[in-house]
Amino acid sequence: MSASTGTTASASVYTTAAFWERLWRTAGIQSVLCFIVGYIVHGHQPQVGASADALAAFYDGDRMRILIAAVFYGLAVLNLMWFAAALRTTLADTGQDGWGAAATASSAALGALFLLLIALVAALAYSIAGSGNHMLTSALNDFVWAGFVLTSFPRAMLVMASAFGLWRARLISNALFAAGVAAVVLRLAGRHHLADRRILGTVRSLFAFRLARHRRGVGHGRELGALDQEPCYSQWMVSQRSTR
């Protein structure tokens, strides 16, 4: 009789709302741990404009590591969204529904972007990189970097909503609130320079490449192509002066 009562009591603990609320709140720690494990397993991804050998060595040579890391990254995103749901509930209970809604929206946008980037990296490792199409592999690799830079905005919004909401609810101290605001400012300021180097640099390179393909046959020795080493017009002027 006592054994059955103890079994019923222990089983009822895992069905209470308090247990699941505590589990959702600890999902933030689980998300951080999964991100760290995924980053270690994944390794260092090639930078924007990497060579064909570097891309093939990473995506085709470390295929299994990338696919395993994709699983950990997916679990990290799942736990992050669970944590945002628990944060939304906590803020709503204290009357900070607006900041809770902002946390939910930012976590949803961040999770969608992360899952898209994870899927692209997994597809590159699974089949695209091994197909031998270097231009497609390089373009998708640059797209992954650009997408990662853009995730800074929903990440900053999630940190800001959490910091402001918990501070307004008097659940964190002023020091933690100041640390959260500083994290948002530093993240956006640092990503501005990174975006200029990676996103805008990639766009300029692609635009120059497309322009070069269309301009090489334009004109009759007087039009400067995008990949010409010397201006054709200057060569024409020199030839005119030499004939004189």
C-alpha cells in the first residue's frame, strides 16, 4: 500500500505545472550547452570568398562532423524557444505582457533564421559541396555568413526584451539590466562592421563579377571592361599620339 502511494506521488511530480515550468526555465542553460557542443563539433567554417580547396576540405571532408553538429544546433534552437516561452509566461504574470510578446517574436524570428542556416550548412555537407559546383558552394557559404550576421538583430531584440522586461518586473538588479543593455549595444555595433565586411563586400564582389561578364564585349576598343587591366581608352589615345 505504501509502495503504490509512493509511486503515485513520485509520478504526480512530473505531471505538475511547476515541474514543466522549471524545466522550461532551465531550457536556456540546455540551449547554451547545445550551442557550445555544436560549435566545437562543427569546427571553423570557411570565410567569405574562401577558395575551392578550403570549401571542399571543410564541407566534403568533415561531412559527418557537420551533420552531427546540425543535430546539436537544432536541439539548441528548440531549447531556446522553450526558454522564450517560459520567459513570456513569467513576464505576463508580472504584468509585462508587451516585453513578453517581444521576447516571443524575437525568439521565433531567431529560431527560423537559425534553422534555415543549419539546413543550408547540412545540405552543403551532404550533397552540394560534393557535386563539384564551386560557384554554388561558394555562394551558399557566403549566404550562410550573411544570414548569421543578420541574426544579430533578433538576438539583440531577445536580450533587450528579456533585460527590460525582467528589470521592469523587478526580477533582476540594476547591474544585470545595465549588462543586458551593454550587450545589445556592443552586439549591434560590432555586427555593423562585420556586416560591412562580409555582406556588403560579398554583394560588391558579385556585382563586379556580373558586370564584368556583361561589359567585356561592349564598345569598340573605347569602353573599359570590369576586368580589364588597363583602360582601353588610354590605349587608344596613346596609339593616336604615336601615329602623329
